[in-house]
Amino acid sequence: MSVQYIDPPGLSRGSYSHVAVVTGGRTIHVSGQVSMDEQGRVVGTTFEAQAERVLENLKLALAAAGAELRHVVKMNTYVRDLTSSRVKAFREIRGRHFGEHKPASTLVGTPALVHEDLMIEVEVVAVVD
């Protein structure tokens, strides 16, 4: 399996890649993860705390399929009441978890998520050998 990340000339540079080209491998689709624990309780009362828990939940989901964050090729993030401070906070938290790995990504602001106390949801697609 190989993955090529491309940022074509003429497009902005950021904390993500514009294109991910995958050849071969096993594809894993992970449902949107939110800041809930095993009992379905919302964890965290701040955006930052919830974002950290979401990424930890993603790691658990990926591990169950034999994958890690480094295998993620596409990430969709949904943030309730999106602000520039939330974008900045999420970029910092994502950077701590993903390091230099920059999957293709989409970030969408939304007025609501599945539970009124949730502030962020993230779904990913990963590819492993």
C-alpha cells in the first residue's frame, strides 16, 4: 500500500493535505466520534477537553481495526458554533496527536450535534497494508 499526499500549486498550505492518493491496502471507515465515555456520558465541559477525548476515542476505534492515526487519509470534523478560537485550538490539539502527518481534511461548522452538550465530532477513513 502506498499513500501520496499532494498540495498542488495554486492551493493554500495548511495543517492538512488537499489530496490523498491511496494505492492498495485495506480501507477502514470510522464513524463520527464524539466526547463520550464507554457508558455514553459526555466527557469534558470545554471545547479543548472534548477535542482531546474525541481524538482518544478515534485512537481506540482505529486500534480495534489494526490502525493508528498515522493511517488516516481523510478526516471530517464537525464543530458546533465554530469560531476562529475553536479552529486554532483544534489545530493545536490535532497537531499534538497527528504530528507531521497531514491527512486530507474538512472542517465544518454546524449549529448542533447529536447531543446538546457535544461541541465536536470527527470521522475518519484510514488505509493499512
